[in-house]
Amino acid sequence: MLAKLLTHDGIPAARDLARLRHLLIVAPAGTPLEQLPLHQTLGQALRRRRKKAADLAKAPLAAETAEGALAVWVMPDPQHTVFTQHTLLRKALTPLLAEAPESVAIIVLGPATARRLLSERAAYVALINAIRLPQRKKAPAAKPLQRIELWGGAAPQAVTRLRAVAEGNVLCRTLTVTAPNELTPGEYRRRLRVLAREQGWAIEEFDFARLKRMGAGAFCAVAQGSDEKDAAIVRLRYRARGAKNAVALVGKGICFDTGGHNLKPARYMQGMHEDMNGSAVALGILHAATRAKLAVNVDCWLALAQNHLSPRAYKQNDIVTALDGTTIEVVHTDAEGRMVLADTLTLAARAKPSLIVDFATLTGSMHVAVGTRYSGFFATSEVLAQRALKAGVAAGERLCLFPMDEDYDSALDSEVADVKQCTLDGDADHILAARLLQRFTAKTPWIHMDLSAHGCKGGLGAVATDCTGFGVAWGFEFLRGN
């Protein structure tokens, strides 16, 4: 449950200021100190630490007021990127939220446009960081923030949008960090049914038996290694009044990835319950679009399975037939993500969407390429690529565009099947994976996002936790501008 967001015009009167115990004071870089609330306390703190007001554009400053309240001042530069401003605001809120307060006040000053933008960004950062992600400890967790008082003005429609995106991000992160014994494909499907009832989504489940009958051999090859046949491709549908063609969101939902017969060593198997993050991102975007009542139809396709090691698990040199009839030579059982996505993309394409966007924690080579502070993506046209980059800038989530030229296909040539699943040398695996997946999109306009930034030690941009929910804010912004 997110904190309540209460908005006020102007700045607090003296009596209101006196009752506030945790304050974040935000103003554009260059604002004279004497215009800021509690400027005398700020001036003393700056002198004591031998800092200048200009330093507040690089790092926040915290100090205790004469009344015993904790105040933090920060001055983001409006010329800096949204990502940079989010990062600065997140660092400013950290000492306030560390005290587990019941309420935080955010006071924003400056010219009207700058004040509105800073108000929205500060409120969003507060909303997504005020919650506590699931954990199982004997010691009771600190209570989450109950209330955010935002002084400085924000339009009601902006508040609705902020809450929608924040809810989507929190849903994504909550699912992603849930332990694998608590989020099996079967349990995931149960939760989706509950969400569908709550949000008014139509839901359709293609379970293992149905997919087997349909000929979805790529998905079933991965799912057959599990004792419980609870794997499924789930379709969720949101329909907006007056909207025409749907955008298809596709998410990789491998609830645990052992690597199969090509078993991962312990170091690389640790954290593989988060291999379902792509599905959580797609679901988070759907949730945000629904809550904000975006005027766009969305089909959300989630490929839910586990990659287990068992006598029934698929193996190297198997040849499987995908749903569209393509035969695939299995080269490495730990490349299961592109297998389950192949059949899911085929289903999504058959529904004739105007665009397909898929999300997956897919390749280690993307981590090598950009680390965990960017996510890489591929697009079928320059126009789509530029739209995606523009949405990333607006959302404060950084993307890097990668090439996807046809001549990479020669690496996937197979002597025994239509295509190889991957190669063993690993060169440009993120590009080869994209080239493979594009075969199953039926030439539909398509974006593929390899979520290397889904987890970043110490947080990233607006998000303070290692699990970032990267992609939800981007996806919402992308759909909003669709």
C-alpha cells in the first residue's frame, strides 16, 4: 500500500512548519538561500561543513532544526536529466526515510514550471521508496510511510499518474523479490487471477497441456523439466474506451532458472528467482496503464515456467518445433528465455497488435556490454528506436540501442534444423538472441528490451533498492506517447 499523497498550494505557514518533523526542501539550482524555509539553519549547516549553496545541486544536505526536526535541502538543476534529478532526490530522501517516519513533508519552491516538475519528481521518488519490499525476518519490519505532504502544487491528474506508475513499479519489485518457493508458476497464475478481478482485465491461460496440443514445442521443451505442470502462457487484456489497435507487452517469467542440464554453478544460480522480472515489468506497465486509464489497448502476455534439471528436461542437441513451425536446434539449456519467448511472441503476433514490446532478463552479454546502470534494447525501425529513447529520457530510465543487422544470422545457421537456439562461444549473444526472437514476431513492429538494469547494487535513478523495477516507468511513458 502506497503512502497517501496530500497536496497543498504555496509553502507551509509558520504554524504548519513547526509541526513538521521530517522535511525535504527542494528548489531549482541558483535559488537564493533566503527564499528557502529554515534558511538560517541551512546557512549554519553549510558554514559548519564548509560548503556553498551551489553544492546542493550535487548533493543534499541534512541538519536538525532548533525544534528537533530533521530537514534536508537539495537544489536540482533543471537543465540536468530526469535520471540525474531522480538520483539526487532519492539521496535527499534517504536520511528522512531511514528514520521510518509516519509522515514526510516535501516543500518545493521556484518558478511555476520548474516547481511543478520538481514536485512531481520528488513525490514519485518518495512514493516508490516509502514502501517495504517483502522479507521474512523475526524482527518486525519498520512501518512504511503513511503520508506524504507535498507543498508547492501538483495537478490532480499528475497525482493520479504518479501513483499509477509508482504502484506499477512497486508491484514489479514485490513480485521480483518474492522467494521462488512462494512464487511458482502456479502461484503466480493465482495472483494474476486476483489482479485480473480487481483491475477488470480479461484473462486467458494457455496451460501446459493446451500448449502441447497446440504445438508450442519451444515453450514446452523448457516447461517439461518441472514435476508440476503448472507452467502457462497467460494473456491479460486492458481495453480503453475509443482506443483501436492494441499494443502487446510480452514478459519472460522464468520463476527459477537452474540452467537445466547445463547447470549453473552456485554463484550464478543465486538470485535466479528474479529471472521472472521481465514478466513483472510487463505486468507493472499494464497495472499503471489501467490505474491511469491510458487511452490505449494493451495485451499482456506472460511466459511463466521454471527451468529445472530432471530426467524429462530438454537437453543439448534436441530439435524442437516451435508454435509457428520453426525447428530449433537446442545448443545450451540455459538459453531457455528465448525458447519460452519464441512461442509467446508467436501467440502475441497472431492477435495482430500494432506493436510488440518484450521484456526479459535474457543475456549475460548485455550485462557485460552495459553493466547494470543501463538496459539495452533493439527495435525494428529507427522511428521506434527514437521513440523508445525519448521515453527513457522522460521517465528517467536510461536505454542503450544495439544493432540487429541480418548478417548476424549466419552464426545461428544449423545443419539439422531451421535455426540454432544460440552459439556456445557467446559472442554478441544479446544480438543473436534478438535476431532469433524477431523470427517469431511475424514482421510486427517490435522492441526487445534486455533488462540488464533490473538489479543494481545500491539502487538506480529514482529507486533506492537493489531491485529497481526498471522498465515500468519507461513503458508507461512510451504508451502514454503512443
